[in-house]
Amino acid sequence: MKHKNRSALRRAIFASGIAACACALAAPARPWSDAGQSPDARARALVGQLTEAEKFQLIHGVFAQPDQAHNWPMPAGAIGSAGYVPGIPRLDIPGQQQSDAGLGVANPVNVRTGDVATALPSGLATASSWDPQIAFAGGAMIGGEAWHKGFNVMLAGGVDLQRDPRNGRNFEYAGEDPLLAGTLVGETIRGIQSQHVLSTVKHYALNDQETARTTIDVRIGERAMRESDLLAFELAIARGRPGSVMCSYNKVNGDWACENDFLLNQVLKKDWRYPGFVMSDWGATHSAAKAANAGLDQESAAEVFDKEVYFDAPLKQALARGEVSHARLDDMVTRILRSMFAVGLFDHPPQKGPIDADANLAVAQRTLEAGAVLLRNERTLLPLASDLHSIAVIGAHADKGVLAGGGSSMVIPRGGNAVTGLEPATWPGPVTYDPSSPLQAIRAAADHAKVEFASGDDPVAAAALAQQAQVAVVFVQQWAAESFDAADLTLPNKQDALVAAVAKANPRTVVVLETNSPVAMPWLDQVGAVLEAWYPGNAGGQAIANLLFGRVNPSGRLPVTWPRDLSQLPRPQLPGAVAAPGTPPPATVDYGIEGADVGYRWFQRKQLQPLFPFGFGLSYTSFAQTAPQVTVRDGLPQVSVEVRNTGARAGADVVQIYAQLPGNPIRRLAGFAKVTLAPGQARTVEVPLEPCLLSEFDVAKRRWIIRGGSYAIYAGRSATDLSAAVQVKLPAKVP
Ligand code: BGC
């Protein structure tokens, strides 16, 4: 940093022709280089130095890959990834080297260059940890790798709520609850930015399905969106302070998200006082003046993805015609520079250098160990004893690796793709398996056992193998990717028949799920145990073996409700997903049906019994929680719960606090805390409650408001496994 400032000063002195004497040094030639100044002051000082052409250079980016369709080479200066915004060397403004994303440095250019990165498990695995420290560590790992690879912007921070288990990008997000998702994604962002790599939060907003994502108009009332999807963003932004917000493809109440004055100007910049910049998703900009005036600050990868480079000639013309003000152009640039200063892009430029792969793989492993969810464990089939003498491992290429999701977030993992040649081979593929073999890890964990593998392609052969073994471990999988949704909840390729055949041959069957999100499990009652491992990540095989053999006690809790079938969802038919060929895409999707009652709140409202509730997850030990102790301080409830490990193994429990507001029967998660306890140990945990979750959003006054009255507070081990209610009176208050 010092070196950079010094060289900048030297260059300024040289350029102005002033002799390098003491009085010349005293002049603050480049006040924006002074790291002691605030990011705002530095950005304001710098924007005044820019020519109009330079300002325009900063407000649109290019696709940072060679474009075969146009025969365009790699843009000069880009290191190759999703996006590039050239810098301005005369003022020491660094370029933005932008890469995907939230599960690791996901750089499609790597398919050709052979570069690799550490792949974290799904975002849903991180969310299932209910552990902000796990989320932060994952973010810091990604940020560190990005920085050492030369990237200074990560297109991470996916926080769209799960309104439907069929959404093809659920694995990139953090589930259905605004508090859990906002908290953990905020921590991931904080982790990334701790490495001086700017992170986005995305896709703003309500991009909750992939079907018709670039055309669909999401309809939802203001209060409902403020209390659901927008709240997840609000909390993630408050916690993570991302340098940028990526606006999404879809429309919201009639306007494209990237030219939506309500979302960008009114909510984000005015109500939330967001000081950073808004960048568009790739192909999500539809206008120049309208978008700029509505709050879009930077157009992404325009030549390749948008109809025109709107933030070039069309915006210049709009400026000349007075449709967009010069002040607004300066605001766009100031916001971009301000975030670059705030995160450290000027003072701590990326340095290519070695990466500690082992340490980073350990982060990926710990994430799954904290986030895999044990859904069923009959007659304590798990943990497996290390002195078993025969185990059958079946299915899902478990001999080679573990499945990853596809699309822009897909990481070329350390060790390369373990199973090549599967379709689709091109985007949103190639279908990728992280090379961490559960079979090998199981063999290593069960030293004395004969561990044999069947691919599962032939259910009869798999059942025969299972019959001879003491235990069968069947891996099943569901590939999902950006750009499409699943038609239904059924596992593909007749895997249900495989599990049923294996379970019939050997009731001591453990199923390990590698899925995007909840799936139907028609064989559930026939198997002994089920572990949801999501997409397990670069050290997934090892983590799964550790969990199966009890070296690690499962502590994940579902961040989503697991429905019994599609009829329980607000939209049993996903608009457009199963449309007949030639049928026009759906024009709108109505999120007003469930409104803010997403996931478990919908199930409560409709009195539906899910297969597994939000917040659910088993352990190899048992816990007892007391009813919450609630006192009121400064008008807000202070909640504590005593948790005791009543079993024989160390383990972690999650205290979940649900609140019911006066006049509203629906319970919502208002706070949570994860606690690790030795056998017999007890601890009293104070669980901070998030004031927004005790409030309702007052649309007329445009703010959260605690109405006052009698609130019911529950401690829970899931959304449906709750203590008796403790009533507490709160005064009316603006939190
Ligand atoms: C995705 C974004 C991603 C961008 C750049 C888009 O298709 O929706 O999440 O960051 O591509 O790769």
C-alpha cells in the first residue's frame, strides 16, 4: 500500500514538472491515494479528475472471454473470467477483474487453461450449518483464492429465497428464511471482502425461478416483498456491506429489475442508504436513460449479452439531451469508486501467488461436516462401526467423486472433473464431479471391512451386492443448474427403483443424497438412514465418511421445508416448467399467493405436514432445551435458553427462536444460535433477536415498526418442534 502511494506521488510530481523538493511533497497531489481518508472522500476527490470518456469507461464492462460468435479475442487487460472493466492507469484506478462466484472461484476459462480452484459445498450446505463462522470462513477462503489468482471482484452473495424446491439455482442460495439466509450470506460476503475482494449480493430481486427468468414478471405486494426476499437482501447487505448489488433478469411488478426505480432508488439507495453500486446481471440491461435514472450504475458484459451497449453511445446521447443529468453520471462513478476504496481494491491490489490448497480443502470439508443434515436414523444404524466387515457402496459415481451443480457458479475443482463425458458437455455443463471419492474415504475409515462398489446402473446387481454386505450405502443424485428448473421432485434415472431394490435386499441401507434441494423419497420408510449431503464440494467424500462413521457428529439443520409432494406448494405447477414445446413462456408469476409466508410459514398457514420441517436435523447425541427465559430491555426481548447434551457423544445443537406477533398467528424465525457441547454439558445461550423479525413493514411510513402488544416467543429445535409459548409485552417502537 505504502509503495503504491509513494509511486503515485512520484509520478504526479514528475508529470507536473515540479522539482522533487520538500515543498512540492507537501502538496496533496493525489488526495484520493490517502488511505487515511474515508472511501467517500477519496471517491469524491477522484471523480473530479475524470474526463467524461473515462467516466463512461467505468460504467460498463465487457465479457472477459474470447467470444467465438463474434470472433472477438480476449479483451486486452482481462485475465479471463466473467467480466472486466478496464482501469485508468493515469489515475491509478485498477481494472475490475470480475469472476463468479459464491461456491469458489468459478472461472469457465479454466476449462481451457486447466486452472482449478477449491469448490465449496452448496450454498444450502453452508446455510444448513446455521453457523455464521462457517459462512465467513468459506467466504474468506474464496476471497483469498480469488485475490491470489488476480481477481478483485467476486460475483457472489446469492440470497434469493427458496420459494420452490424445483428452482435450478437453489444450491447457490441459502434457503427459504430471510433471517437465516441474510445472516449467512452476509457473513460469506464479509469473508470474501476481508481479503480485499469486492463481493456482490445477488440477484436483486425475486429471481426465485429459472424458468423464463429473462422475461417473467414477478407480481407481489410491497409489504410481502419487504418482509421476505427484500428482507433477506436488507440483512445480508447490513451484515456483509457488499461493494455491489447485482440486479436480476426478471421484472418485478412490471419493470425490469435493472431499471426498477422502486427496487434500486427507493428501497436500496434511499431506504437502506446503500452507498455502493448496482451492476446488472449478464444481459439484464434493457435501456440507457431509464436504467440510469432508476439506479443502475454499471452495465455488465454489454457487447455480448445486451441488445446494445446502453451505457455507451445511448447514454451519452441521453446525457446530451438532458434526459440523464451529469450529476447522476458522477453519482454512478462515485459509487463504483467508493466501493473499490472501501474494500481495498486500490490499497491492496491482488497479487498472484501460491494458494494453500490443503488449508482451503479443509474449509470445504468443515463446511459439509457442519452442513450435512441427518434426516433419518432408525435403530441407530448410524454411526457405522469401524469394525464392520462388509459394506456395499452403490451409485452416483461414488467411486470417483461427488456431484456439483452447473452454470456460472460451477467451479473447476482441485483435481479436475472426476467423471468426464457426461451431458450436457457445454454450458450450463459440463456436468462436474468433485474428485473426492466417498468410496475411498469409506474404505479408509473401515480398515477391516471389505468395501465393494456397484455403479447402480443395474439394480439387480446392486441389490445382490447389498444382500451380501452388513450395510449398504446408496448414493443418489440430482443434477441441477442455472437456466432451468426441475420438472418435479423425482430423482432422475430410475434411482428410486434402485434404492427400493437395495433396501429390499438389505434393510440396513443408508441413503446419501447429493441433491440441489428437497426431492421425493418414496422409499423413505424402507431405509435405515438418510443423510442430505447437498452438493458436497471438493472434500465431500472425506466429510461424508467422517459423518457416516461418527468421527464428526452431524449438526446440520434444514434451511428449507421438505414437502411431501408438489401439491403442498403455493404453485403446484411451476409456471412454464412443464409447458409443452411451442407453448409461450409464462408472462407472470404470482408470489402474492404465499406473499411473505415463504416455506414453513406457508405450511403453517395451510396447516400442512411437511416430510421434514424447516430447522430439522438429527444428531448422534440427544439434547434437552429449556423453555426460553425472556426479559425486556430497551423495548426488545432478551432471550436465553439452557441447552444440555443428554447423550454420550459431543455434538452441536441449534437453538431456534420463533416469534408470533400480535394479531398474526404465523411464527417466524427471529434468532438462532449454534452451541457445541460435550456429553453431559449444559450451557445457557443468549440468542439475539433480529428487530426486523419482531416488526412489520409499514408501507405508508416506509419503515419497520414494532406495533407493541403481546408477543409469543418459542424456543424450538425446528419450525414445528417448539417449547410452550412465553408471552411478552413489548412497547410500540421503531427499531
Ligand atoms: C448469472 C450470474 C453470473 C453472471 C456472470 C449470469 O448468467 O445469472 O449469477 O454472475 O452470469 O457469469
